[in-house]
Amino acid sequence: MLKPNQIKQLKVLGHHLDPVVHVGKDLLSINAVANIMRELDNHELIKIRLNDNASASKIEVKKELESVTCGEVVQMIGKVLLLYKQNPKEPKIVLV
């Protein structure tokens, strides 16, 4: 569980990021989850965009993302979610 100051720090770091994964009508398919996990391992903080044809709400996608990745969605703006998961082997982001 992240503290409020850590969430604020992650929001600042994520502001300039572009979405690296787009989720469409298939939602969290095996390929989408594999891409998300690979990007989280590489960057720890990523943006995910829900396409207009997504068949679930962003709240449903948020819950599933957190469940599948064991990460935490730190921000949702429009159809963009900011997801964080610390890399246990090689942390890249130091939270205060």
C-alpha cells in the first residue's frame, strides 16, 4: 500500500509518460498482460490507455490490473491509468 506522498511522487513521474499499452475490446488478454508485465519489469511505472471499444469500465479494468499484476493504479484520468509495481530485483524508482 502506497502512502499519499508516494502516490504524489509517482503522479509527478508519470505525468510526461506516454501510454505503452492499449487495451481494447479484448481487455486484458494474455498478450496484453504479458506486455504490461514486461513494461512494469522494465520501467515500474507505466501508462495504459483504454481504447474507445473497451468492453469494461475503467474501474473494472483497474481492479483486474491490480489483481493480475499485483501492482497499484495510482491515477486514472479519462481513459488513461497510471500503474506502478516495484521491480523486486532491480528497483528503478526510489519512493520517499
